[in-house]
Amino acid sequence: MIIFQNNVFHASTKNTSYIIRVRDGQYIEQLYYGKKIRHTSDYEALYEKNGTGYGNSIVTPTDSRLTLDNICLEYSFSGTGDYRHIPLTLQMPDSCFSNQFVYDSYRIYQGTYEENDKTNMPFAKKSQDKEQEDVETLDIVLKDTVYPVYLHLIYTFFYECDVIVRLVKIENHCEDSIRIEKVMSMMLDLPEQEYYLHTFDGLWIRERHKNRKKLVSGIYVNDSTTGSSSNRHNPFIMLTKANCTQDTGDCFGFNLIYSGNHYEAVEVSEYGKIRIMSGLNPHQFAWTLDGNDVFYTPQAVLTYSDKGQNGLSHNMHVFVNQHIIPSNWQGKERPIVINNWEATYFDFTGDKLLEIAEEAKSLGIEMFVLDDGWFSNRNDDTSSLGDWTVNEKKIGGTLDGFVKKINNLGIKFGLWFEPEMICEISELYRQHPDWAVKVPGREAYLGRNQLVLDLTRQEVCEYIVDAVTSILKSAPVEYVKWDMNRHITDAYSAGLLKRQGEFYHRYILGLYQIMKEITEEFPDVLFESCSSGGNRFDLGMLFYMPQIWTSDNTDANQRIDIQEGTSFGYPLSAMAAHVSAVPNHQTLRNISIETRFHVACFGVLGYEIDITKLTEMEKIAVAQQISFYKQYRRLFQFGTFSRLKSEQNLVVWQVTSGDQKEAVILVYQRLAVSNPPGDIIKAVNLLPDEIYTVKSRKQYIIKGKEEVAGMSEEEEYQVFGDMLMHAGIKLVQQFSGTELLEQTRLMGDFGTRVYEIKKK
Ligand code: DGJ
């Protein structure tokens, strides 16, 4: 898979090639990254030709025509005449910022990076699936020309899913320390500049909305400074060529296996080249690397597809499902939960919870999750975070006793925690005010009445591990929702003295240590990460916790955008999605229970509603939804997901089984159009020569002015795969202001239909 010949490394995955060379024995030149090309003995056609020099550019000491400012490189250094964004700011022992790292040696070996375990960070790992085993690593070592400081450019190639993982290791063999102010996990230069940049941006209850910008000369930054990967700008970004659609054309995707402040920059240089980098955010970052010590960056993820944005998403989905999430959760179906948060908020008793759990069980739900408010004096959000003692008065006995009552109903039990936080009104704060993150002598900023615990300190990490572990040991808890509800401010730790520039990264290292210890101790507990919804939706969290609460927004019309945005970089198995009450608590919008379900079932389904208050019709609908979801659960969580249409008023999604024998299509209409045009659904990813039955899912709809619930129209077809994919099915006519017949498709505002597709 990786061939080294004539100073050229040619690495290939199933459908891509990555070609770099050692130029003049010194520089690592990027020759090609894209659709797979054959290996040859002569790559001269791909070399950057420097024939005449460039006006006032700087040239290298060894080649008077070579300017590093206009050549595609794999990593670049300050003080070398490359005036594009540089991925490294490193102050050497003599205090200078010039670095001349040149090629020293390389190693190629089977498997993932040998030092993954030493990095104390999440990493891409081997899959449980034998077919995904083809993995190889290349370690290129560069050495500074003056000091014994080494830089490793490490690449791991995941053949089956067309993913490359890169990281950088810095080894300081000097006696003296060096200071790292910026170090990117990867830099990639591409020779052309005609690209669109896609970022996934938002805020609380508005996460990961896709934004597309045409790139022109300049520097584009996508980052987070909140202390977590954030809901502002997700670390996943895409670059597409103008020809790129959902299913065709060139598309590059980049992500970072990291949960803290991240930084992605894309620069279009004046020479028409493009430079992409991704890594730790240099914002307030300064790391003192002592003599004989090493520094590892987080791992960056790169993928390319010539099959458009869906092709790229498929690569990412397989990669996350096979190489990121904990091995014992790979391909393992997740339970349908009922969560009491939006049903009761803080206002519950043990009896009320049992009532909800009992009703939920009768409708087919498999797990009851007790959210915030079960501990200490926490009856609103002003107090008690940090005091992880069960409020037995509130839940009517011990936790163990309560869980047994839940289990006796035939349903599993899950519990909410927010371990990284502390309230000033808490016993923990009374005992350890210094454990809260704040700057001595300065008034601290509050978020949701809480402060952040100082995870850079070992004793704080130990406290959290002990507190969570002892609760989990005290009762049969089978799921944990791990929440984190504020951004970091006042970054300072008494333990770091003059090294406050290390705070943000050390916080995340502390978090990773805590999550590693707890998840390893309870491997069978399903952990779901959450941060005010999707404020920390990233590959670092997914390494420890296989699913994430996608957003606090459960309005189906918002969720369709949030889940679609998320789907570009993350699989459905990672997205927890719940059906909640109407009017929706985040938007006050009314959307039918069937539409709420149809959107939520494209992910890990749950309910977050006082189910005891549903009407009889809604209860019947929910019971049918749950049995439908159970029938297709594997598809909804692990199927191949494709975005078929993403129009202003119409969104169409499909999930397909790995063997292409089964699929489900969702049609979502935002607003009813008067006298609307006809709708056609065209599937993808089926077997052209096989016959499929296509059937609309029967659902409840409110029919006409009388507001009577009835069943939707029924459609059923037998079609060959090629007809379904290329010609499509013309669906029955939508209501158009005249008759409302049995076969009229009444979609209305926020209407959906789901079609089941099965090979005969
Ligand atoms: C924020 C989460 O996103 C919600 O789902 C809920 O768990 C609350 N925190 C509880 O405080």
C-alpha cells in the first residue's frame, strides 16, 4: 500500500492516492492527493518546476531557483521564505523562531501508529471488522539543522474507508526547553485554487448548519476558542470542486480527533495554490517542551472522494463506526430511550418517573433515562453541581432501589451526570473553592450559574472518577449521559504556575484521562456525550462515547437541518434524536407526532416527552413507531446514509443496508405549496437488476378541517432497481386545493412520508 522508490512515497487506499517526495534530500514535497492513480517509477510530471525563480521571492540556500513560497509541501517552517500560513511556531533554545527541519529518515509498518497509547489522546484504532484491517503507517522524521530537535510527520492509511490520519510528534533532545506556540496536526498543499469551503456552524439549539463559500485569495479560519470543539464551528470541514454535487465530483474532508479548541485554516495563495491545515488552536496556547521530552498533536483526519459529498460522508461514516468509537460498541444496536428532561425538567418525584417509565415500557421503549436533578439539592440550575450524592428523598429511596423498580417494569436504566462542573452553591465548592477555574484576584464569569472544574489538576480528575464510579457501582446503571453545559472563561490553573498557555490543552488531556478510566471500568455501559446538546460533537468524544446528544433542539423542522449538517461528517449511529412535545420547547412550533418521529428515526431514536399525557391516538402512533424503528433499527443506525435532495422546501434522505437489499426513504416538505408540482423519488445505491417492493409507511395524519386523525394514503410498487434509481417513482398527487380523496397525499406544512424499499 505504501511504496517508497526513487525518493517518492506513493501511498494508496482503495480509491485514493497520496504521493509525496523527498526533494533535494531535504523538503517533503506534496505531489498528489486525489482519485487513485497507478504507481510508476517516474513522477517527474508531478514535480513543481522551478526554472527561472520568482522576482523578489526568497530562494533556498541550496537552490537559487527554488522558492518554498510556491511549492506544495507537507509541512512548512518559519524563516524559510514560505510566506503562506505556517503550521508551526517553535521557539528554539536560542529564542529564535526560525526552524529548518529537513528530511532525516522514514519508517513504514503495518497497523496504526505504534505510539497511539502514549499520546494520552484519542486515536484512530484498528477495527473489529476483519475487512477493515488493511492499515499501514508511515513515519517521516525531519531534523532541525542546528538543534537536536526532531519532528515526525506520521501518516496512517486506512485502506478500506479511504481515510488518512496524520499527526505530528516533536522530540526535544536538547538540554534546554523549547516553546511551542503553534503546532498543526497536518498541513496539505494542493496545486489548484478553484474550491468551495464548507463549514458547519451555529450556536446552541442551532448547531452544524452547512455554509459554503467560494474561495478567493486570502485566509479562511474555522475554529473554536470556547474550550471545547463547540457549537460555533465544528472541526469537520469540506473542500469541493465546482463540479461537486451530492453524488458526483471531487470532495475533500478534514476533521480532528480532538474535543478542545481547534483550528482549521485554508489559504489561497497568490500563486494559485491552496493550503489546508488543522490542529490545536494557537489561541492562548504556549507549551514548554522540556529537554528530552516529546509532544504529540491530536490526530487529523483526511479523506477524498470523487463520488461527491455523499461519497465523502460514506468514507467518514465507515471510519467513525469502524475506527473511532469504542470497539465493543462497533455495530452494536442502541436502545430506544425515554428521557425525562423535557417531560419534567427538575420537577419530579420517584413516582412520577415510574409512571413515565411504565407507560414507556408499554409502548415498547427499552430504557428510562433520569436526567438532571436527581442529586444533592439540585431542584433548579442554581446549585449542587459537584455534589454527586443521590437525593433519596426526591426519588423515594436509594438509587439502587429506584433502579430495581425501573428494571422490574422490564426496562433498563440510564443516568445523567455533568462531572466537569461545580456550582458555587455546593458542598464541593465550600471545601475546594480553588478547584474551580478562575483567575486569582479577578471576578469569574458564570455560565448557567456554574464554574468549570480544573481538570488540569490530578486531584480534581481523581475526584471526578471516584464520584462517578461510586454512583455507577451503587446501582445497575446501563447508560450514562455525560453533559457539559458551559464554555470556559478565566482559563487559569494554580497548578500551572508560569505555564498558563498549557491550560486549554491540559484540560482536555485531563478530560480524556477521566473518560478513559471510567469507560474502561464500565465497558458495558452505553455512554452518550452531550454538551448543551451538540456543543462538543467531535471525534474525540466519540472515541470514548459512541453517541452524542445532537442538539437540545428537538423541533423536527430545525432538526432536519441540524441532522443533515451533522451527517456530512458523522454517522447516524452517533446522533441521538428524540421525539418531544408540542408546542416544541425551543421554537414553540407544532409539528405532527409522525413527522417528529420520521426525522428522529434517522439516528438513535428516543422520546423526551411526558408520555403519560399523550392522547390515545398518539399512544397508538408511538407504539407503531417503535415497532417500525425496531424492524429497521440496524438500517437507521448503521445503514449507508445518503442525502438525495436538500432543497429549500424539500429534503429527501435514504438509508440502505450494506447488502443493498433494503432501504428507507424519507420525504420531508417544509411548507405546503398551493397547487404543487408532482414529486418524484429516485433512490440510490440499489441493485439495478433486482426487483424491489416500494411501500409507503402508514401514518396518522390530521385530515381536513374536521381535525380527525386518519391514515395516510397507501402506495405500493414493484420496480427494478434501475428504474427506481434512474427513472424514479412519481408519487400520488398532493392535496391541491380541491378534493381530499383517500389517495390524496396530504403533506401540509412540515409533512413527511417514509417509504420502505425491500428486495423481493
Ligand atoms: C443540557 C442538555 O443538553 C439537556 O438535554 C439536559 O440534559 C440539560 N442539560 C440538563 O441540565
